[in-house]
Amino acid sequence: MLAIGELADRIGVPTHVLRYWETRFPQLKPLQRSGRRRYYRPADIALAERIHHLLHVQGFTVEGARKALSESDGAAPPDGDAAEPMAATPATGRVPVEALVALRQRLAAALR
């Protein structure tokens, strides 16, 4: 779990932006502990990174990002027999969020 400041540093936005996203994206619900401190779970972190990518990299509006997220939640995973390897990007050493989301969707479909 990450505190709001840690997540803000990780994705490169101010903390007030994360609080704003909570009001606009109902899926983003961090834990709130004593003193109303926010703590983001791994699923919340992945969602915040996805929102950041849609808004700041792909140039979506907030409404467009909301629609894209709601469509991707109900979308069927892409067909394919072999899973694509999840390689870390050389610059950051992290696996892209899109690859993790696609893997999660494939796993959820396999469990149905």
C-alpha cells in the first residue's frame, strides 16, 4: 500500500489531483484511515496509473477516460493461445500497466 504522497510522486501528479480523480472516477476508492489519511492498495495504484496514462499520455478528457475505463472493465480479453511475455521497460524497470491489466482480464476469463 502507498500513501497518497507516495503515489503522487510515483506517477508524477500533485496529491490534489489524486483527490480530484477520486471524485470523478468511482472505481478509485483508497482506504481512509485515522485522520482521513489515504492509502492506495495495488488495484488502486494500477487504476491511478491507468487514469494518468489515459489523461496525460493519450490525451483523453476526464469524461473520455471514464468511458474508456468502463468499456475496458466489461470488455472481453483479446483472443490468443500464447500469452505475450511481460517485459519490463528498460527505462523504468517496470512492467507496463496495460500488460498487467490484460493479464488480469485473461485470468478472470479463465476462472469463469
